[in-house]
Amino acid sequence: MSMRSAGILMYRRPGATLELLLVHPGGPFWARKDVGAWSIPKGEFSGEQDAFAAALRELEEETGVVPHGDFLPLGELVQSSRKIVTAWAVEGDLDVAALKSNSFEMEWPPKSGRKVSFPEVDRAAWLSPGEARRKILPGQREFIARLLAALDG
């Protein structure tokens, strides 16, 4: 059975511009990665869980935001890892300086026997659609295209 994730692509329109919210994963593996490393806030869920409920939960856990509004389904994408990601978009706002992310523990450095806690998301940013396409994981770029098409329509 394929792994499944669900997430929310939040957007805002300050003035006449459009900005998309992306998050950067925390932890030592991602520390020096930037272009192609950012993501929509998302997380895994099991087959018996509701994908939309999982997406809402993950956005809150990774950013501290409880979204409200009209949610636009963006469908599913199959990642190179074969994980299936389901996403929605919603207009909203987040003060990225006030980001509140849950954390995870892992052994660090490897084979040290020492457990270290890292934030699941170490930063968030509001990006133009072009910059977001550049920074997002390649397997999630289509979510941006789908949102832009829906907003243009």
C-alpha cells in the first residue's frame, strides 16, 4: 500500500500580488538545502483517516495556524517516492516570524546514541508563484499550477 500525505497550500493577496506559503523542513538533513527542498505544510495519514482532516491537522501542527475559509481541492500527485499527496488551497495569513511547529526526535549525530529534538518545520515564507515553483519539492510543483489555474478561472 502506498504512503499517503495530505496538506494545504495557503495563499494570500496583499495588494495586487499573490503569495504562497511554503515551509522548510527542520532537522540536519535539510539544514543546508534550499532550492527544491520547500514544501506545502503536509503530513502522513493512514488509509482509514480522512485526508482533509489530516491536512488541517498538519497545517496546524507545522505552522500554528487553524485555517478557515473556502477550501479549493487541488487533487492528488504521486511523488517520486511513490507517496500520494492530496492537497487543498485556502486563502489565509500567517506571520512567519511567529511560526509554531511541533518537533521530532532523532539520533544525532548518527550512531552517537544521543537523541536530539528538531522542529518539524524550521521556517516558513510567503513567496511569489515563480519563487515558490523554484523552491518547492519538484513533485509538488503541479499544486502551484493547479492553484494558479483555479484562481485565473
